[in-house]
Amino acid sequence: MRDWRTANLNAVDSALCDYAEKLTLQPANITESDIITLRTIGLDDRAIHDATQVISYFNYINRIADGLGVEPETFIRDWGGQRADMEN
């Protein structure tokens, strides 16, 4: 739950997490090679498009919440430890 690299993920989920991390932290560095990697593990262009939309939406909405100072909902269950944004 804390590090997808140490989780027991299948090849597709691992590749999607790698892509999501890069799209989130280094969006300008996404290249055709990243898309080819996703195709190689069996994702078609529709699946890649959908994954990109979901990843991008979560990045967008989190930035909106952070920018407006939205506090986390109190009804959301803790998934194994203190949230990264609340550790400081």
C-alpha cells in the first residue's frame, strides 16, 4: 500500500503504476516509448487512453483540492498509516 514497486502486482498493473508515476511526476517526459511499453504488455490504444484520462483526472482534482486548501473527508478510512500529506 505504500510502494507499488514492492507490491505483488501482475505485469499490467505494475506497468500502469510506472506509467502513472511518470505521468504524475514528469509529464513532459512521456514519450512514444512509454506508450509502446503499455502496448507490449497487452493494452490497446483505448485502454491506454482510458488509463491516461483517469490518471490525469486524479492529478487535476488533487491539485484543485490542494490549491483551495480542501481538507480530507473525515469519513474516508485510513489505508495503513498516516497520509503522506499529513506527515509534516
